[in-house]
Amino acid sequence: MKIMAKKKEDKFDMLARIIKEEGEEIRKELQGEFKKGFRTLEKKIDEKADAKKMDEGFTEIKRRLDVTIQPQLDNHAHRLKTLEYKGAKL
């Protein structure tokens, strides 16, 4: 069994190896940044969907309040006008 001596790396091989290693590091960093950005985007989309649901819920609450409170306000306004009319007669 022959043990082969390692060939000494020449300058071009060393340059190729360094370029390859740096490329792999950059690729890993970009993948990490992409995943991070994608998660952030998903979070923003979820927040917008939640905000829309909240707006719809508040709209329903406002509508119910209007339906409940408006007749009472109209009744109070009628009473005030009646009192003002009676006060003007005095």
C-alpha cells in the first residue's frame, strides 16, 4: 500500500479554495438573512390580518352601540326641546 504524499497547494488551487469557502459562507449568510426577512414579512402579514379582524370587530361594536344609544339620544333631545319650549312659554 502506497502512501501518497499530499501535493503542495499551488497559488491557483489556494485561490480557488479560498473563493469556494468565501462563496459558501456568503451563501449561508444570505440564506439566513432571507429566512429572517421572510419570517419578518410573515409576521407583518399576520399583524395586518389581526388588525383587520380587530377593525371589523370594532366596527360591529360601534354599530351595536349606535343601534342601542341613538334612540336614547333622540329621546333625550326630544325631552330637551320640550323643556326649552315650556321654558320659553314661561
